[in-house]
Amino acid sequence: MNSQILSEKIEECKLSKNSIAEELGLTRQGLYNKLNGVREFKGSEIKKLIQLLGLSEHEQQAIFFADDVGKNANVSETTL
């Protein structure tokens, strides 16, 4: 997950992280744990973030799947 892009999008939408946490049913600390990679976002939380932030398909991919794609590509290359 690319938390930098997600944080920038939250700021761009002029939403506080406290309000995002509340909308997701998380504590502020819970949200920070997810933004910092300590915990992963659940599918339902990702869906809610997409709605709250109006994320385009491209933004969704850049935020939520960037690391996974890179890791999978590296694994494929090393196993060939």
C-alpha cells in the first residue's frame, strides 16, 4: 500500500484523519496503524475509502496494489 498517496488524497479532499477513522469505525490510532503498515485495511474499509475520497481506478491501483504488484513481479523474476 502506498500510504503517502492515500494521505495526500485525504488532505486534498480536506478531510481530517480523525473523520476518516470515524467513518471507517476505527480509532485514530487504528487508522494510523493501517496507514503505517502495522495492520492492513479490510476490504470493506478500502471500499469506504474509495467512496469517501472519490478515488479513480488509477488512484485505487496506485494506493492499494502498488506494493503487491512489485512484490509479485520480484518473486516471479527470482523463481524463473
